[in-house]
Amino acid sequence: MKDRLMEIAKNAYTPYSQFRVAALLIMKDGKEFQGVNVENASYGAGICAERSAIVSAVSAGYTKGDFKELHVLCADSERVSTCCFICRQVITEFFDKDAKVYCYDKYGNSEEYTVSELCPFPFDESDLNA
């Protein structure tokens, strides 16, 4: 998986941080979507690799319940990094709570989490009805 993710990371657009991230999203039907981080001079206008992959799947017609697992590699990191909190919020919107998220460092070392472990107190539709 590390080699596939490193290949995807080559497409990242990171002229400001030089911190390339690649994501590979696997759907329950086996279809895959790739994502990379894309930075912008207006920093807030950038998008993370995880959300890039998720948005691609939604654009292709997938919805809640269709998402199986997510693999994320920080291609320039010496340590395994986890998803940022904006990505975690989006992950909780589309993935089942027991879905797996695999995070990798540039060497291929990985850590496995469930969505519930990454997001133990999610903000979801139930909070909108409180």
C-alpha cells in the first residue's frame, strides 16, 4: 500500500508546506478513489487529500454507507500522522463508526484506527436537533 500511496503523492500540489499527503479511499463495492492535498496561496482555500478523495467519491454518486476504508500517507513525514480535524469531521459524515482508517509514514509504518477512535465525540445530525 505504501508504494501506491507514494505514487499518488507525486500529484500533490504543495509549494508552500512541502508536505505531500496522499489518500486512497476504498468503497464497499471495491471502487477506489485517490486524493492529494492541494494548497493555495490563500491557505484556507486548500484541500486535504482525505477530503479530496471523499469529494471525488460523492461526485461519482456514492453516499453515506458506501465507504469501506481510507488509507492516508504523509509522504514527507518521519512519523505516522493522523487526519486533521476538518477531515475527521468529513470522515464521520460518510463512514460507518467501525470503518478503518490506516495512516502511514514515508517508510510504510502504519497505524490502524476505527472512525470512532479517531472521532470519539463527533458532531453529527443528532446535534442539529438538540
